[in-house]
Amino acid sequence: MVETPAGCLFEDIQYEDIQVEAAVGRGTFGVVFKAVWKGQDVAIKTIESENERNAFLVELRQLSRVNHPNIVKLYGSCDNPVCLVMEYAECGSLYNLLHSADPQPHYTASHAMSWCLQCAQGVAYLHAMKPKALIHRDLKPPNLLLVARGTVLKICDFGTACDIQTYMTNNKGSAAWMAPEVFEGSNYSEKCDVFSWGIILWEVITRKKPFDEIGGSAFCIMWAVHRGTRPPLIKDLPEAIESLMTRCWDKEPSQRPSMEEVKNTMSHLMTVWSQHVRLLMLLFCHVLVGSGSFFHKTGRALVCVVCVCLCSLIQLFYCVCVSVCVCVCVCVRVSVSSATNGLDSSMAYLKLDHQLQPLAPCPNSKESMAVFEQHIRMAQDYLKVQSEIADLARRKEALMSELEQDQREQHTSCRLIQEHSKLLEDNSSLSASCQGLRSKLSLIKSQNQHHS
């Protein structure tokens, strides 16, 4: 048993005590497998060659120093074969959640801000380590894991080598999040992690891959970042968040905030947001419930009404106080749609545009409640039709793609047939020419023999 400077313990684990199940991915070095050790799910990271041993030792040394709820936990290591035994993240990486193929998991703006805050908390802890700050160097969504049904974020993959040449060789896929001073070969500090965090914040809010429109190789992205290109600003983003984001990806490291400042700013914004949400919820519950009997009779409808009215007031509040009202204000429609994705069909109308949603009914009027319920049924029918239209549109697109592929193949076949026919004609012509030349050669030989 080895005790680390951080006070946590990790073990020398016997590989025979581990039941390996399946490969789940790979990091800066090595392949990651899901396994079971001592009755609990774990992740084991193995090295594939001796060239990866240095990165393995770096990750072992760095993980053994840290103990934080937002950093993946190291349980121990094996000597034969060489591997790390770590905490298993059952929800996968943040990158897969953001950019997985349909159907994409839904998440709210509150989730987005919470993930970024947790990332900042973990990195701030690394940067505050003594006697020397620990720089991650490869912060990006693939290295941010999710547990507890996606609510808790864990930073992983500390295998980045300290020398810049090895780092650049192993991290070609990190260009979109990499600070310019890193790939320019300049001296860099922990502020390179701050730059990466700013790009992650943009990515989580927009659910778009940074610099995806540039395409090409990683060097194309590096060149664009070197020249000052950054992801486009987000429409209607609260000024407080936009300012923090743009400061983080400033070209000059000295102009970027420290990760401690980022953490404190995010914590303040999240606190302000939580207070406003609780206040608004209490206000509308008080106004709409009126009496306990109404709540018992119309509990489901009440929740729907509160959500609709809360959404409306949040939009209004956002217009009045844009700098402090944060989470759902970032994108109210996305938040409401995401939050209601798992609700039953009676609440599906919350996915509609605000102007199509039913107005809050008068609880003391049967006619008003009947109109409200009819509107809900119409909304269900509308959403069903829209879903069918979307399915048909996707099917049409797939068929058009197949048709285009068939046309391309047919065109290619016609071209090959024409080329084949042309080659046959050329072959016949050449054969005839060859036969003629042979006849002339025979005639010349015959004449020469006659003269001699």
C-alpha cells in the first residue's frame, strides 16, 4: 500500500483480481477497458508499447497526488501487465453526450453551466497544488467524464508528457481546444488550461464542435487560432458569460483570468441563478395553487402551468437583468424542451414554441380548464404530425442520397463501358496496323532475297 502526498491511498493490485469485460475507449496513451475489481466497476488503462511507459508513469504520479471530487479517482496499479485501475464513469465522456448520433441525449442549460463549473473547480484545484501547479495540458470534452446520471463531471487523462514535442505528437486531436502558445512552442503556464476551458464553455452552450467549419487537418485549426480566429459569439448570451468566455480565450495568457477567478465567477452566477429560480417557483406556486384542494385535483396540470409561466417570466427577467440571470436564460426554449423530453404525452406541449403553448387556465372555471385540456390534446396531435413529417423528411433524404449514389455508380459504369469500347476499337486498329506492317516487312524481306 502506498500513501500519496494528497493523503489518499492506492494499491499495488494483482491483475488476477480483475475481471476485464470490454474495451471502452483510449486516452492520450493506452486502451481503456471496463472491468470489475472487488465487486465494483472500474476502468483499467493499459499501455500498448514500451514507448507509452513514460506517459503511464506521468499519469500514475499525477493521479497519486490528487484527491478531488471532480477528478477521476485512482484505485491502484498493476505491474504485470502494466495498467492503471481507476474510477469507472458509467455515463461516458462529455464529448459523446454532446455530439453523439441521433437520438442525442437532451440536457438543460443548468446542466451545461454545472458541468463547466465542476470542470473549473477541478482545474483550479490542480493549479493550486504545491509546491508546483499541476497543468493538465489536454482539457477537452473527451477527457471529461460523467457519472451519477450525468450530473457529476470528472477530469481524466493525465498522461500528457511534460516535453512539448511528445505532447504535440500525442495530441493531434486536441487542436480545437489547444492554446496558441502551446502549439507555437512558446513558454506556457497553467493559463493554457484556461484557454481550453473557454472553448469548452462555448461548445457546451452551443452543442457544436469548435472550428468544425474549418475542416481539414489539425494544422488548419492551429493556423486559424494563431491568426486570432475564435468560435463565433453566441446570440443573446448574457454579458457576464460572454465576457468570461472571451477573456479565457484571449491570445495573451496574461490577459486571461486565473482558474480560481473562473471558478468563483461561475459559482456566483450559479448561486444567483438558483436563488431566482427558487423565488420564481415559490411565487408561482403561491399564485396558482390558491387552495390545497385545487392542487390535489389538478396536480399534473399545475406543474405544467408553473413551467409555462416560469418560462415566460424568466424570459422577461432575462430582458431586465441579463447580466445575472444565467442558466435557462442562455436558451430558454432548449432548456424547457430538454427538461421535458422524458415527460409523458400530457406534458409534451412544453416542447412547442412559446406562442403555441396553451395559456394558463383559470382554476375556478370548468370551461377554462376544458379549453386548456383541449389545447393540450391538439398540441399532442400537432407534435405527432411534426414527428411524422420529420421522419418522412429523414427518409426522403436517405432515399435521395441512395438515388444520387446509384446515379453516380451508373454514370461511372457508363464511362467505364465507353472507355472499354474505345480501348477495343484502339486494339482493333492497332492489330490491323500491326498486320499491315508485318505484311510490308515480309514483302521487303522477299524483295531483298530476290535481289541477292
